[in-house]
Amino acid sequence: MQPATATIDSPQDVAQRAKTESLISPRFYTTDFAAMDRIDVSSIRAEWDAMMAEYEGDNNHDHFQRDEQFTQEVREVFSTVSPELRQEFLDFLITSVTSEFSGCILYNEIQKNVSNPDIKALMRFMTRDESRHAGFINQSLKDFGLGLDLGDLKRTKRYTYFRPKFIFYATYLSEKIGYARYITIFRQLERNPDKRFHPIFRWFERWCNDEFRHGESFALIMRANPHLLRGANLLWVRFFLLAVYATMYVRDHTRPMLHQAMGLDSTDYDHRVFDITTEISRQVFPISLDTRHPAFMAGLERLCRIQVGVNRARERGGLVGRLQQAGLAVAGAFTFARLYLHPVKRHDLPAQVRVAPAW
């Protein structure tokens, strides 16, 4: 699958890529702060307080620091990484920093606009973590002379309104799939250190612990409000499961060289990540997607082909290019709808939560 856009050669290119609005690009969000303020977690008080104690302990407070080995390995990147891999890696960094910074902004806005002490504390801790993540990734962009102006991005990128329950579903899944992605990459490069072409991947093991904990925070909120996991709300759960999986699949297939450099196949990697995420999310959601079904896999592949067509039509421009994009958008919506209607798996929820697979 071809790269999504033009090459990244300047800070202006980085800023443009981060601000680009598309179906697979990270977005900035705002929500109903008054509704957030009304969230009640008293029914899971013991678990909630234990979670807050973990945040207070801050076991990653000294993790996101670059050491001398990191600096030396960065110097080697410039002489060993091909121009093509460099472009895909830069796209990975830009997408990652935009996604992490998106969470930082949302959580910070929530904690500033609520008085509920439970939600305020959670959002303060999560803002702290996401700020570290975004800053650490941005430093790696700066190594290429391509650092992102996060202040400008906050002021100029468009915001999307999400109802609180959409925040819960989408963020829970995004954090869990982030955990699955990071731990899969870390384990692969742990087994094959010669494939670790950049030092940032050495940070992924402890980093993914933050992702897992963030997801569990939203799991607790949903457990405390069980109506979010019943009835018509399961249609939204189903939607966000598919949206998060499909977005990841299409985005990853625009960067095949990045995965090849790590000794991974994009399709196999994505399905392994889906397997981990599904195993975890079954602890909260009473439904899961049958991501290994041939028809489901074929639908994801079709979305990838449609995205290739969209990229080409965008590059073509003009009236013909716009018409092609419109037609492909319809085809993409139809494919997504067919995937949405694919039968789901139903199961009982376990009594215990917060069980991470031993990957």
C-alpha cells in the first residue's frame, strides 16, 4: 500500500501532517463537562481508590528520560535508515505525538472544568502521563530537526465534540490497543534486537503500563455505570470497536516498510494486536468482534484498497479527483457498514477486571 501523503522534509510538513483531517488521522476532542462532573464511582470505591493510589505512586516518573545510549543510537539512525523507512517512521512519530497530545488536551480541559474530586484527580494524572508521552515522542522528531509546535497545534487543529460515553468507549479502546501495539513491538524487538532501528522502542515495555492503566480507569467508570454496557449502548460499543480496529488496520497498511524493518508483517501484526485487545476488552464489553473471520478480514483489506484510491484521487486534485474521492467515500461507508453488520461474539463479563495477558 502506498504512503498516505507527500514526503516530510520540514517542520511545516510536520505541522501540516499533524493538522490533516481524515478518517484515519488522530483528532482533538471536547465533551460535555457538566455531564463529566456528574459521574459517580461510589459503587466501585475500593477499586477506584486503589487505582488512584497507583497513579499517585507514579511508577514511571523517571522513565521518560533519554540516556547516553539513546543519544548514541539516535546518531546511528541517520546513517542506517533508508529515506523510505525514514518517511514512514516520521509519519509514525507524527501520528503518535498527535494522538498522545490529543489525550493530554482533552484530559486537561476536563479537569479544569469539573469539580467532582474523583474525575478531577483522574484527569490530572492522565494529563501528566500523556504530556510526558507527547514530549518524549516530540523530542525524537526534534532529533530530525522536525519538532512539532504543540502550542500551535492546540490553537489551530479542529476539535470534534464527543458525548462522554463516546469518550469512554473510544478512549478505553484506544488505550488498550495502544498497550497491545507497544507490547507486541517490544517483545518482537526483544527477541530480535538487530531489528531495533531506533532507541525509542526500548521504552515501550514500561510505557505500555501507562496505556493499560489509562484504559482500566475508563473500564472502572463503565463498570460503575452499567447502563453504558447494556441495551442500545451496545450498538455504540460495536461501532467503536470496529472504528478503532479499522482505523488502525488502514493506517498501518500505509507504512508497511516500518513493520518490515522490525521483522513484522503489517497484516499479521495487526491481527495479533486485535487478538490481545479483544482478550482484554472482553473483561468490560459483553461483545467482541470476530476479527479472524475471513469475511471480516476481507472487508478490512477492501478498506485499505479504497484508501489507496483516495490517496491517488487526492494527489490528482481538480474536479475529477474530488469526484473520485466522493465515490470512494461512498464505497468506504458501504464497506464499513457491512463490517458493522458482521455477527459479533457474545459472552458473559468476568467478575474480575484488570487482568493483563502475559504477552
